[in-house]
Amino acid sequence: MYNVEFLTQVASPVSITDAIAFARVDEVDGTEEFLLDTAASIIVEYTRRNMLDRQATLYVDYDQNRAYGSGVSSYAIANNRSSFKNRSINDRSFYLLPYFAKSILEVRIAGEIIAPSTYKIVKNNSTFIEFENTIINILSFNETQVEVDYISGYGDESDVPNAMKMAVKMVFAQMYLNRGECTPDSIVKASGAALILQPYMLYNGLAI
């Protein structure tokens, strides 16, 4: 089992003035800021990437007897192994961070801080923590909790890719002009933002 907690809410890298101008809103009705924040949240959940920096903590309840298959989205294991219990000590353990990570602040196992020299961050289409064998040995014979504090995001407004800012405005305009029930996936596709967000998608899966 895993859970991710953020210290702050999602904020938009696009100003309300720019969003309103893009959507060609003639008369404001008081819902604009809410819709803009919602649009930013939709982009974050759709891509699994935060735009503005947010600090997160990943909590993983480690159960050595539970098998994790190829569909696992909380974390993944190298070499396509199905469970931690039967892994060789020479294998490397990869924890998949559910939101793209810029940097790792601290890692704790059973409440104890582990040395930064015992793990590293691996980035491709996802971000993983790779543990050294000494840490894997601890995890292989104990049922415990792993906690990871990390920063997810590009930085401030000037660091966010223009394509992601444009996607926020496109989703905002779609929501403002077409009120009603929708899902994040449907509203992103209806707005036309899905195509420009494709290079920024975080893909979950096994590290090979």
C-alpha cells in the first residue's frame, strides 16, 4: 500500500488575467479563480507532473509477502521480479515516485533516516529511487514503512514549460465555456491539450 501527501495545494502557473484573456471572457462571474485552480489540478493529475514546486511525502507500507505484478503503479521492481521475498540480494530495488520528482530531500525506513549515499534518483519517463544492496537487505527481511520526502515540480512560474501553461489555459477555457460534468481525461481531450501534453506524461510501470 502507498500514499502521497503534499504540503501545499496545486497552484496555477498562469495568472487569472492571462487565463481570462485567452478564454475571451467578456464578463467575469466569480468562478474564474476556482476554475483556473481546477484546470491546473487537472493538468497535474493528467500528466502526473507538478508544475510549480510542491513538497511531497511518499509512504510505502512494505510487505515482503505481497507480490507486485506488472500493473503496479505505486512502485516497481527491477528485472521484472514478481515479489521482494524471493529476490536475490544482488538485485536493485526501484521505488516509483507517483509524481515526477525533481529532487529527494530525505528517505526514512522504519522512522530511521538513511544515508543519501545508499540511494540515488533515476529519471527517464518516470522517477525512481534506486537503493543499494545494504538497504535491499533490510527490506528483504522486514515488514516496515518506507517514507520519501521529495520536491515535485519545475520551480516557479518562469521554469514551467510553455506547453504546460498553454494546456492550463486551454482546459480553463474549455471548462469556462462548457459548464457541466466532466472527467480530467475528457476535459483535456475536449480542450485539445492532450496532444501538447504528450511529451510531459509520466508513465508508470516496471523498471527494466
